[in-house]
Amino acid sequence: MTQPTIEQLQALEAEIEHTLYMLIELELEEAYSEMSSRFAQLLAEVQAAHLIDYKLDVLVNPASFDTETRILLESLIAAKTRPQKRHRLLTHRMILKVWLRKNQRFMNEFLPQMF
């Protein structure tokens, strides 16, 4: 398994940040199907960078990454440890909710504008 380069990690950080803003806009538009699709694409990119595996288990220490990547990885860990109803699969929407709650930019800038 090859480790991603600094440039690849910086590009991934930018992609995560861009996707975050896109997902917030889609949430406001209630375009949930598109949100899931975009988020699945992002998770595939994070998996391609060998930060997570196919089961969405985090393979690296989140603290060693830039802000948005760290928040996303911490959100994956938090979403996987949450109590779930029996045999219910972890969904992109559940991870996304945790990610948005952990992201201070969303909490401080976008959430107040929703009301």
C-alpha cells in the first residue's frame, strides 16, 4: 500500500472542503439523493487515498491531517461507534449528519441562516 503524497493530501483536503459546501447547499435544497451520491464519491476518493477501507474503517490517525480531512475521519469513527438499531447498516446520511455536526463552519455560518 503506497502512502499518498503531500500534494495528493492537499488536493483531497480541497475536495473535502468543496464537497462540504456542496452538500450543505444540497441539504438546503433537500436534494437528499444527490447528497448521498456526492458523499459516496467523496468516500471513494478518501478510500483511494488509503485513509479508510471498504468497510469505512479509518486506517490512519485523524489528528495528523488538515482540518476538513481530520473532521471527516473523526466523523466516520464517531458514526461507526454510535448505537444503531439491530442490523441496521451505516448509511452515508448518518455519517454526513455526524460530519456536519462536528464541523464548526457549518454550525456557526450555515446553521443560523437556515432559521
